[in-house]
Amino acid sequence: MAQKNEGYAAWQWSSLLTIPGVDIGVGVFDINADYTGRFTSSGGKTV
């Protein structure tokens, strides 16, 4: 089971993730978790 980094609102694993066979023009993805919803929004409302 993955460890949840308690005490942090979010955690970034990498800003340079590549997925073989997936190319959206940029070529790299940011991979992170928003544990508290602080950085995730939908239509201007926190989800």
C-alpha cells in the first residue's frame, strides 16, 4: 500500500513523467496527489 504523506496538503512525485506510447505534444506529465482538495477545483468550487 502506498504511504500517504500525512501533514502535507499535496505531494508531487515528478514533473517529468513519461508514458510510453502517449504523446499529447508536450511529452511529459506532472504526477501528484492532492490529499486535502486544496489544489483541486471543479467549476470554481473545491471538490
